[in-house]
Amino acid sequence: MPTYVCSIPKQLLSAGQKALMAQSITRAHHEATGAPAYFVQVVIEERENSTLFLGGEPQGDHLWIRGDIRAGRSAEQRAGLMQSILRDVARIAGVDPSRIWIYLCNLEAGDMIEYGHVLPLPGEEQHWFDELPAALQQQLLALGVKKDGFTL
């Protein structure tokens, strides 16, 4: 958690642009919420132009991003997060921001399991990490996480 699913027109982005998009969403979420980057998942799904409809009419040029995030973030945090994602994705994809729609959906932390453990409340990530088995801590550290680097 969080999980961002990005629905984009087929062949809009190169592999490099997709990687940049995933990195920018990860960074934006971490900076806005303080949650460790190893929680952030980004799924980029390419679609055929005819699979997105607006007003019952086929559309092919919109990018849609749905982020399922842990509840407990302020309205200001959520708005700043969405603005950061909007700005970065528009730049990376080379599209007008009006073509990008972003929805954030709040889920209670106790409603999710990742890495085999129920997720912590926002602000409890350090304690959660400390309680993980040593092997799993090492796995997360290998993802570039610094145990003393949580910004909570």
C-alpha cells in the first residue's frame, strides 16, 4: 500500500517513461505522506483506445490514475500529492494536464496485508518495520529503504 493503477493509451509511453512515471509517483507519495517508498506500488496498464468511454463515447487520449492509500491523510496532503503526480505525469508523458484524471481512495490500514503483515496506521511505520522478521527487514533494506530514514 499504496497502490497506484495507471490506465494509459496503448504505446503512449516508452519503457523508460513508464519507469520515470513509477519513480515520480513513488517519490510524490513518500514526500507527501512520509510513508516508506517500499510501500508504494505502481501498476501501469496500457489499454486500446476504444476501451475508455466518456459520456458513452469512446475516448483514447485520457490517462487515469487511481491511488488506493491508507486513510488518515489530511486534505492538504492529498491535494498536494495529486498536484505533484499531475505535474510530473504530464511532463513525463508530454500531455496536457487536463487529460489526466487522478482519484485517491482511502482504505483503513487494518484492511490491508503486505509482506505478510497487516499494515500499520500512518505514522507507525517505524514500529511496524522493527517488528518484522530480520530476513524481511533485509529484503526491504535491499529496496533502498534506510531504517533510520523514515520521515514521519
